[in-house]
Amino acid sequence: MTIDKIAEEDVRTVPTLTKKELLKTWALNYSSETCYNYERLQALGQTNAMVPVIRKLYPNDKVRQVKELKKYLTFYNTEPSFCGLVITGVTTAMEEQRANGADLPAEAIASLRSGLMGPVAGIGDTLQAIVYSILAAIACNLAIQGNLAGPILFEVGYKAIMIFVA
């Protein structure tokens, strides 16, 4: 057996997230309010957003995937459009470190999510209200003048800003 052959056998496959999984998580984060319920609020949508990450990190272990996703089924509520992806991004990085052997308990991820929900919602809701008010003022002014571009500008502009900011 050669040294090269031994080195190849000793190399451990380390799961690494790619842009593909991160973009899927980003896109699925917008579904966080589609499964809204009054027991857990946005938990089902947030769990759905984490599916691509968990599948990549634990590719051949369905039992582990289920176990890892269950921690996202706890109460979750934040502003998802402007700042909510901060929590998703941080937890995604923590999940990657955990899958690669870091001593990071599931409780640490749950605690971080719980601790950031309120502050992130406060910042995101404020930013959203500011953008909404400015766009609405411009659109209403155009609509009062009889310009059809007012409502179109509002709808298209608001959605574009939400996607661009997130």
C-alpha cells in the first residue's frame, strides 16, 4: 500500500454547503408564513426552509435528518422579509459546523433562534414600515393625479425591495 493510497482512505468527507442549498433556503424562507398556525406561528415554514441544508449535511441518514429538522418545529416568530434571514443564515452556519463535528448542541441553535426573534423582528418591522410608507406616499401621489403607474409602482417596487434587501 502506498502513502497516497493510505492518505486517500484517511480523508474524511466533510459536508459543505454550496450556493445551491443556500439559494434554496433563501427562496424557501419566503414561505415562512404560508404554513402559519397559532401554536407555533412560522415554525413549519422555517423548518421547510432548512430542509435543503439538512439534506445536504446528512445525505444518507433519514433518521438524523428527521431528528435535526424536529428542533425547528418549536415556536418561531419574526419578521421574515427584511431581517429574518439573519437568523436563518446564522443557524445554517451553525448547522454546518455541527455536522462537521463541532461541539455545538441542538439547544444552542434553539436558544440563538429564540434570543434573536424579538430584536430581529423589531428592526425588520421598522424598516418595512419605513419603506412601505415612502412607497405608498409616492404611489398615492401618482394615483391622485390619475396616473396608473402609482399602484403598479407600489406593488412591483415593494416586492422588488423585499427580495433585494433579503
